[in-house]
Amino acid sequence: QVQLVESGGGLVQTGGSLRLSCVASGSISSIGVMGWYRQTAGKQREVVAVITRAGSPSYHEFVKGRFTISGDNAVNTVYLQMNNLEPEDTGVYYCYLRRIFPPREYWGTGTQVTVSS
């Protein structure tokens, strides 16, 4: 089994910053990808940013230039630095992990991010 523990959500004003962290533990000997998804009001869960074990990131268009994903393989942690936050970024942010072998996806329980206008 794999456990994902998120932290760093909260309330911030428009233009502010937050840093999310997610620590993975358990059967994580073959992590392929870690990253972040979010669910905002009235929308389905959508990818925000992911990063491969080798350190290659990819972002959804709506966060390019504002969010930065990074990882620390030594402690099995992925971070999401969110700058210039907008009210539209308000939602629940979920940590995501895709294991290579045996193949399986895992989700954290989510952390709330609220951006006030």
C-alpha cells in the first residue's frame, strides 16, 4: 500500500502564495510520476502539474508561469509552489502518485486552497 499525506493548504488573498507538500510512504519502490490535481467548484478533477521521477515537469495551461512543481526523491516528497493565486484557483488539491510496478494510481485525501478576492 501507498500513503500520501498532503499539507500546506489554506486561505490566501488574491496575488498571494502557498506551498503544498505531499509525502509518500509505503510500497513506493517504483514511483513513475507524482503530482497534483484539483477539483474546483462545478468542475471535475483536473491535473494541475505532474513530475516524473527523473524530474521532468508538465503543467496545465492555466498554471503555467504561476505554479512550480518540484520533487525530492530522497524523501519521496513532491511540492507545488503556487504564486499569484487567483480566486479561480480555489478548490481541493489532491496529491497523485503513479506506481510503475505493480502498476497502480494513488490519491491523497486532499487539502483545501481558498483564494479570497
